[in-house]
Amino acid sequence: MLYLLVLLFALVLATTVVVTNIKDKSRLRVNNNDSILIARIDGKPFYKRDFEDRLLAFSGNMDEEDIIDITQLPKSLVRRIVESVAINDKLDKLAHADRSIVRSEQIARSVDSYRRQLMRDEFLLRMSRRSITSPELQSKYKELLKDFEGKKERKIRHILVDTKEDALLVIKRIEASESFKQIAKDVSMDITTANNGGDLGYVVEEDLPADVAEVFFGKLQVGKLYGPFETSGGWHVAILDSIRPVAPPEFKDIEHELRLTMEKDNVSKYLDMMAASIPIDIIIGLDFDNVDRSS
């Protein structure tokens, strides 16, 4: 998901991207309804397919499920995207009208360098994809399942306050039969859970700060109030509601992520193998492994 956001905001914010021509990438589009009119730029229509073509050109390689559906974005963000496209088009015309830019050797070298980098990246991408088989994906999935063996998640409610005295007052109110949920709404400093009665939902240890996880997963007992205890965030009072095994994801839900991970692994292995196969003799440079550190 982060990858998509980076691409999206790079398109929105970058005003110097040169958009390349795309011949036929309709197979990569989100759906066949790509003739939706998004906007008019200086009187000319800008369609959904135009946005997708530019995104594909900007990103280089993108799978079908990764294409952003611009029709599902907020109107304010669509405006920023269309403004970016309009600025890019205007800059393209201005730059091409300047002969000193068109004839610049420095720009030509940069374009050639970027082109060669794109070709290297494309070669590595195709190589990594060719070498991945369905049995290998299933094997990778089975390895992932091992990480879930014996793994537990806990449903926890907590109230976070500033001082130990405040935490003791919280405990006193709970012992007087006040609602934990209401107290959390009243005083908890954890703005993400206060309005939900302090409910963190089901959490796993690695999702929590270390000092919080140490208590939540090491000291809480089901159904028993625990606290006060201090962490870097403040003073807590907490209740462990239940514990259950962590359900592993279905293969179909993470197949794409598994494939991407394997592609990266394949590229790394290929580059290591290539480096090992090329005779290299370093002539200059300090040998820090043999530097005399006695002085």
C-alpha cells in the first residue's frame, strides 16, 4: 500500500516528470470503463485512461491490482493530480521550445543514463518473475505459516493517564463499579482508543512498543485489572479480556505479496552471483582489516 501512495503523491507533487508514450497497456487497467471524463484541461478532455497511462509511464511496471482508481479519490486530491498533469504539459511545451535545453548534452547524457537504468531494472524484473513457480510460492507460504505456530493475540482495554496518582484514581473509580468504558472516555490520553472505551482490539506483541508489550504480554491475566504501571507514554491501567491464536492469512490473500518478496530475493541472489562471477582486482584503497590500531 505504501508503494501506491508514494507513486500517487509523486505524481501529484512532481512537476518536472517527462511523460513517455505508452502504446498498449489496456490489459493493466483497473477495469474496462476507462473512458470516464475526469476533467477538462484548457478545454481539452482528460479521461480516466489518460491518468492511468501517465501513472503507468511514471511507475514503469505495475500489476493490475496496483493501479489506482482515480474515480474513488477525494475531489480535492483529483484536482491536485489534474493540476500536476496540466503543469507538466505546460512545462513540456516550454522546455521543448527552448533550443538550448533541447540541444543540452548534459540532459542527453542524463536521459541516456536513465534509459539504461530502466532497461537494467526491466531485465532484473523479468528475470525474477520467470524463475518463480507455483510450487515455490506454496513452499514460501508454508514457511510463513510456521511463523504463526503458537502465536497468540490478546484483546486488551487500557486507560492512559499522566501521573501515578491519576492512575490510582482510575482504579478507585473502577473498584467503585464505574464503567471502564466511560472512565476511558473521560480521562484516557490515548486518543485512538479513548472514545472506544480504551479498547485496543486484538493485538500481537510485535505491534506494540517494547515497554508496553512487556506488561501486556507478560503480566496481564484474563479478566483481572492490572496497574498502575508506567511506560514511556504515561501511566496505564489495563484489563486483558481474552487470548486467541493468531489466524494465518489465506494463500490467495497474500500471494501477490509473497511473489514480490520472492522477486526481490531472486534479484538479490542474482546480483550476488553476478558479482562473484566477475573477476575484480582492486588496485587502490585502504585495507582497514590490516590497519595497525595499537597507536
